[in-house]
Amino acid sequence: MRKDVAVVILAGGEGRRIGGGKPLKRFGGERLVDRALRHARSWSNLVAIAVRDPVQVERVDAPLIRDRDVPGPLGGLISGLEFARHNGRMFLLTIPADMPFLPADMLERLLAAIGDHACALAASDGQLHPVCGLWRTTMRNEATSYVAEGRRSLKGFAAQVGFARIDWPVEAVDPFFNVNTSEDLAEAARAAR
């Protein structure tokens, strides 16, 4: 468990395609947000959940931080960077609440790859997953400036500051399988069996 890394779970999306309340949807006998918390706590002793509104993750055993007023996950990243810096951490690992199969070696591989880059991002099956990233907490001012320019893309921000890309193999299931709909949730449950 790392003491120079904070983990923030990005849970501020509206989840419209699944009928709202996505972090509270059940998978494998637990809520998606609780599963994400288990992953996060295996990597760091400092974990928080970024939300637009606390009702998105009702009754959760973790501190909540409010997303900055920016559409998409960039608002959670900025709040997370502030949280991590305030707590004296060098790095922030972001993970979403809706990826139930995150690889156990994610933090280790991202740390090994970051080098002199501003961040290291996970990828699989040819797709970049910028919500699964290790960010230097010194990037907070750059993120704020990026938003002040009217820009909102997390992938665009990573490209602007410079990132390392780390690819994971896809075996039985993509470790970055994303639950967006009820059908995705059912497919994830089948894959877990």
C-alpha cells in the first residue's frame, strides 16, 4: 500500500443510460461504488469519492469530495488533485465507479511507467481509458488553466501535459470493461461467472 498516492473514485456522472444512480447498482452482491472502494483501498490508505451530489453514493464509508463545476470527469480530476495535494501526496490515482474488473496491478504498472510524464493512463484493446490514470498532483494548476480555456476533455488534457500509455491484455474479459447500461451490467455479471 502506497503512502505517496491518493486514490479518488470518479462517481459524479449522471448515469442516464442506466437510469441514474449508477454507483449504487449491484454487481456480484455489492454496489459498484463499494467494489471500487475495495480496489482503491488495496492501493492506498487515502481514498475519497468525487461526486456532484452526495446522494449519488448514499451511505458510503469514505470521504466525499465535490466535483468542480466542469462537465465530465475533468471536474473530479481537479477536485482529486486538490485533495491529494492537500494531504501531501505526490500522485493521484483516478478510477471510475463503473469498471468492476480493474486489474490488481494497475497502480504498480502505472507507477513504473510514469517516468517524467505528467500522467500515465491505462489502455486495453486499442482504447485509452483516461479515467484510469496516475496523475502528478503538480498538474492541478495546469488542469485549472485548461478548463479556463473552455476545454473539457480529459483525454485532451492528458495529451496537452504529456502522458505514458500502458496497455493491458484482454483475456476472458477486458479489465477496463465499463458499465453504462443495464445490458452492460448483465454482461459483466455473465463474465464474472
